[in-house]
Amino acid sequence: MADRYLSFTGTTPGRFLTRRLGLPQPTALHRWSAEHPYFTGELLHLSAGKSPLDGPDGLAAVLGRTGLAVRARSERPVAVVLDATGVTDIDTLAEVHAALHPVVRSVARSGRVIVLGAPLGTADHHQAAVQQALEGFVRSLGKEIGRGITVTLLRLTDANAAESTLRFLLSPKSAYVSGQVIGIGGGAEVTAPADWALPLAGRTALVTGAARGIGEAVAATLARDGARVVCLDVPGAAVELDSVAGRLGGTALPLDITAPDAGARILAALPSEGLDVLVHNAGITRDRRLVNMALERWSSVLDVNLASVLRTTDALLSAGGLATGGRIVATASIAGLAGNAGQTNYAASKAGVAGLVRALAPNAAAEHGVTVNAVAPGFIETKMTAAVPLFIREAGRRMNSLGQGGLPVDVAETTAWLAHPASGGVNGQVVRVCGQSLLGA
Ligand code: NAI
């Protein structure tokens, strides 16, 4: 179901009327397209405190490779990167205000503000306080800046390990990711691709629930990035699945992911080199308040959304089905992080996915060279959300900093970034793709 309000506010009379009535004015977001794959314009590079990322092969060199014109001053930047890794006390924290206060108004529509912070966990409580302060700062700026601009905090110690992340955040691919805190470091090996436009060339990716919706978009985006895709969905969706796989030059694997032998059947369907990217996207809802929820509704949701993710992950990892440098991306949900009336089963399953990701990530990286992360979508325009009653749908669309729902491709682009060979430093993260939804932190 199209977002007619967003289309209306994009017209001159629509803008005039909604402004007069004091209604929200969402900005049409700039997303990736083959014609306009990158931002063009200036990137304003600022800093607060003495940055440990400076140096000949440091942050400036990485930013220079994003294709944007890096400047120390800009009248109309499309992106601002504020390096606050050197913020250690109240005085250097004040430099964050001093740097951004004069420039926030000049950032272009659908642009980016990225704040770089140091990892938490320092013993110095002054430094810990001001580094944690950056989270409140970034989340508040994301809520107030408007005009489709996203604001993100990236914690890092090595700019080179963050290159795929910076390229993602500084591109139209991250249009619906805002208000997030992403940590880089301590993961698996970081491998720069031979061709940044085809980072998954020669790699095989399996996507569950690929016959439609978000899974179909994930398969298409990974195929765009060069992967051979194996598209898995229930046998009942075989016709749609064949059509998706055929269009993407991939293969279809009709299989119910809850089958006890699903892991073995996936392994049998893979090329001998195994899998490079495993995307656990299949998911179902069976909503009822707990008082009215029969056991079957509980078990079916837990089985598809969590138990099968645990089973197939274990089966593939223990059989060596994921190649070194592999990536696992699971699908959580903001409902799982924030909780939602009528969704005790669904939220339990999706919170469980986040728990699985955080616990498995360090072990999978150490033992298999594989990273494990999750995407947590917010309100995404799919058949599932089109079926939601109008009033609740409108609330879901507007109750986020960007004032609109996301598209399946927004989740797909985030998945592709996590699947990237140079994203080895991103591990154990649960990244919300929710336009900074008001639900949950
Ligand atoms: P969808 O219902 O359009 O697609 C899900 C796909 O998974 C379907 O093709 C379905 O046949 C498949 N599937 C279900 N059970 C399966 C099984 N046992 N074995 C194999 N395949 C199975 O859903 P949508 O909206 O594309 O969601 C995809 C994922 O994103 C799900 O995990 C969902 O929970 C999650 N999500 C979606 C949000 C949204 O706003 N659409 C928000 C938050 C999370």
C-alpha cells in the first residue's frame, strides 16, 4: 500500500497545506539506484579533541575513498563526519557542540551526520561519561534534525576496519538507518574486495523466506552485489520462489526451515565450498494477547523465528558449511527489542535472535572466522504491514524520526553491508533499520 501522505507532502500544494496545518512533513529519502548509486557533493570532516584516528593512512584517507569531496569547511555538505574519538572530558565534549552547532542547519536534505566515538569500557570514568554522552547527543540530534537527515554514532579504533561501514553510512543505501550506535572491532578478518561495486563476487548467499517481501529484496540486493543466491522458502511458495530465483540467476530451495533435517538439506544443496552468507529472514507472526494465546501460536512462532535459526546455524557451523570469512545475518525486530501488546510470542522470538547473535558472535569469529549480526526492522512497507488496520499503520509510519515507513530494500541494503567482506570488524551488532522509531531505545 503506497504512502499517499508522503507523496502528497512532496508536492508544492501538499507542502503548503501540511505546513499551515502543522502536520508532519516527511522528506522523500534519497535511496540507491543504478543511475544514482552515490551521494555527490561535499563531506565536511570535523573533529573534537585530539583524535587517535589522525595519521597518513587514517580516517582522512578512508573518507577520501568514499567519492565525496572532503572539506574542512562547506556551505552545503551532503554529509558531516565529526570525529569525537578524542573526546575525553567535559571540555572536549564541548567541542562537539562547537563543531556541530554552526553547521547542522546547512546539511543537505536526506544527508548524513556521523559522529565517531571511542569504544566504551575505559577505566577512566570521565572519559566513559563523555563517550556515553555521545549516545544521548546523537539520538537527540536524530530526533530533531529533520529533512530526512540521518544521525549515527560509530565506535571505532581503526578507520580502515570501518571502511565498508563508512561507505554504507555515507551512501544512499543507509537512508532508513538513523539513531543507531554501531561498534566496530574485535570481529573477524577484514578483506577489501577487488571491486567495491561487486563486493560479493564469487560468493554464495542463502536467504530464507526469499519468495517475497524483505527476503526477496535481500536476495536481489546480494545478487546485485555479485553473490550467487540460493533462495529458500516453504514448498507452498514454490512458484513465487522459482520466479525470484530465476530473475536473479540463482537457485530455488523449497524447504520448510522448521523441518528437523533442514540443516542437512541446506548443506546438500550447497556448492562444495559451502556458504559465504547465511541470511535468516523467514519469519511469521501469530498475534494474540497472552491470555488468549493457544500453545500452537506460541510454538509455531518460536519454531520458525528462533528455534530453526538456532538449529540451522548450529548444523551449518558444526559441519563447516560456512566458509572462513562467512557472514550470518539474522532478522530481529524492534518489536522484539521494545515489546508489543499481542506479540509476546513474536517479541520473545526476536529478542531471542538478538541474544543468539550477541553470544555467538565472538565464538563464531574466533573458531570459524565468521561474523554474526542482526538487523532489526521497524515499520517496513510489505504485504504484512499493508494488512495492518489503517490507523495503526499510519501510526507505525509516522512514529519515527523520518516520518515514514521503510522499504524492504532498506533492510536489504543493511544486510548487504553486514555481508560485505570488508565488514569483518562488525560483529555481534543488532542494527535497527527503523528510521529511529520511537519504539524502544
Ligand atoms: P513476509 O511474510 O512477507 O515474508 C516472510 C517469508 O518467510 C514468506 O515468503 C514465508 O513463506 C517465509 N516463511 C515463513 N515460514 C517459513 C518456513 N517455515 N520456512 C521457510 N520459509 C518460511 O514477511 P516480511 O515482512 O518480508 O518479513 C521478513 C522478516 O522480517 C521476518 O522475519 C519478519 O519477522 C521481519 N520483520 C518484518 C517487519 C515488517 O515491518 N515487515 C518488521 C520487523 C521484522
